[in-house]
Amino acid sequence: MANLAPPLNTGTYTNPDYRKRVITDYVAMLDPSDAPFVEAIGGLDGASSKFKFTASGIKCEWLEDTLAPLVGALTAAVTDASVTTLGVADGNMFQPGHVLKIGDELVWVSNVSGTTLTITRGFGGTTAAAHTVGVLINIVSEARLEGAVSSDLGFTNFTSDYNYSQIFERKIKLTGSAPIQDVYGFVDPYEYQAAKLMPEMMRLIELTLQEGKRTGDVEHPTTVPRAMGGVDVFLTTNITTAAVTTLSITNIENAIKLAYEDGASGQFTAIINPTDFQRITALYNNSSFIRFPPEQTRVGMVPATIVTPFGNVDFVVDRWQKVNKIYFIKPENMGMITLRPWQIKDLPADGDFTANELIGEFSFAVKLPKSMAVLNLT
């Protein structure tokens, strides 16, 4: 009878096919699935309690209002002390009785007609002077005549802003053989893939907050996708710049000061990249600010909160945040909107496989953007 065994090899045995594999029944995966920005603003439906939307739709809008302004500017030069009228761009912000400060001079407003103010010069013993076009006019007080007829102060108009919803979707597809094939690392391939999708999708939402550009096409929603705008779409004012090489505590305070001057105060939250957080830590982590007790053996510190004259700042370190850009936000003024929460839907199969999709639809809202600030590092 023929010998079916392979011929004897007298050399070195190198064939790995005869060896049993020693393999773990676990799949290790680095999982940077955190979404610090989303979490800081209240999760995927954080806007529901902050914006009080009463309807649902693919375009979300919200209204804002402001207090009457206190600062205007001259649109015509005041050539000498004899001039008794002022030209302004918006007469609605002034009313008879207002006391205005222009340079070192105070003037009293006796009448408002369109964009022309009739004034009394050198009010309160100040000296009347010439003033150039563009000089700021500050409303500093109000002094009404006794028995004067009440006058109307111009009102501010509501403003609105908006964002579109964005659909996030990922497919799970398994062949008919996949569920019955024994594999290392997991028991159910469907459950494993489904569990993996959620953190992957949350990463994309986090990145959309950083990079999203608002776009929408209601007329052709099947050929041009809707996309929600991220934070840069809304935070377009109160932006300062500082050099990385000379970054200082003053730079940080000046950024927050802009939001403070526009009416914000209290607590801010900084969304910050790890590299930029190290730079901030280095500013505060020195002997000028920190004292360690003699018995302490742990060295160094991480500032969870810093105190400035214009508000305190908590830090949220976000691996997805753009380097060289720090957002000083008010979490109560922004949030995610859930139009369709995450759901897994069955898809039709026309072959030897099963298919499902994970799908959700979300948007992002920001109100009172001037209550926040941005620091760009160069």
C-alpha cells in the first residue's frame, strides 16, 4: 500500500502550518471614541432645554434680541462750538433727555428727527469742542425736563439664525456564512460590528462641530446633501490672535474680555486641543503661581479652572479640536438638536447576506454668539 505521509525531511523544520496558533479570544482596539465637545454642550439633544423648539424640521431657526445700544458715531463733523445739531447713522437709539459724551464734552439732546439730533452744547459745565467724523458718541445718562411729554425710544429688531439637519448613516452587512463561522475575538459578528459603529459615528459628529459648513438644498435633497454648520459658522466675532512663541496669560484674558464687553460674564468653558492645553498649563504651572507643601511628592499640576477678571474658565481637552484654536464657549448657549435619534433599520437583501443600517439625523444651534470668544494661535 502506498505511503500517503509526506517524505521525511532531514533538514530544519520550518513549516508553520503544523503548529497550533496561540491566539487570544479578544480583539484589542484603540478606541478614541470620546466626544468631549458634544458632551460639554449637553449631548446629542442638549438644545431641547436651551432653545425650546416647539416643532421639528430639517431647518432649525431661533430668535435673538439685544438691549438698546449705548454707543453710536458721528456721520458729520462738528466744526466748532456753535454747532447745535449732530448727524448719526441710527436716530432710533437716541431720545430727548439723553446726555451724550463726545470726547470730553457732554451734550444734552432736546430733539430727535430722523438721523439728526438737536443738542445743547457743553452740558454740565464741560467745554464745547470740535469733533471729527467717526468719533464715538456714548449715551452716559438721561436728564428729563420736569413736566416734559414722554417720548418713545427706538426699539431693536429681532434677529434670527439657523442651521440645517445632517444625516449620519453607516451600513452593516454580513454574508450568510458569517454568523455560523467560529472566529477569534467575539461570538456574534453582527453585535461586534454594531457596537463598533456607534463610537465611529460619534467621532464624525465631533469633527463636524469643528469643521462643518452649513449648506442645504431643499429642492434637490437627493442629489445635494444637507449639512449642518459647525461652531466656526456662528462664532465670527470676538476673535483674537496671539503668537504661540509669546503666548501669555494676558492673551487669554483679552480673548475673554471681548465676550465680557459684549455682556457675557460668569463661567466659560474652553474647548482646547491637547497641544494647546499644554501651552496653557505651562503658563500657570510655575513657581510664580503654585506652591507645593513640603510633604507633597507629586510634581506638576493641571489647571481644571483658571480665574480671570472677566470670568472663570473650565477646560475641556478635546483630541478632535483643531490645534492653534481655542473656543471659549458658554455651554448654555449652544447645543445639539436630535431630529432622528440613532436607530438600526433592516435593509432588504437580494442575495446571500443580511444588511442593516445605523442612521440618525442631527443639527447644531448657537445663540448669542457674542457671549463667546475665539483665540487663534499663530
